Amino acid sequence: MSHQKDFIAQYLEKIGRFALLNREQELELAYQVADWVKFKATALRGGFKR
């Protein structure tokens, strides 16, 4: 469970940074975070294979 809490905290930290950015940067980062979240979710399901 602590892994999931760390994950959520990191995710919210990344999301929080969006407020400081302009729209173009925000969109670019949103895609990066989406990829990061997909990777993390895959790692969580796969039991941290990497």
C-alpha cells in the first residue's frame, strides 16, 4: 500500500506543477505524465519488473 501512496504523491506533485506553466507546456507535460502514469501502472501490475 505504501508504494501506491508514494505513487499518488508523485503524481499529484507532477500535476501541481502544471499550474505554473503556459498552455503549450502544459499540454506537452500532460502527455509526458500520461506516459509516465501508464508506465507506472504497468510496473505496478507487473510487479516492478524493471
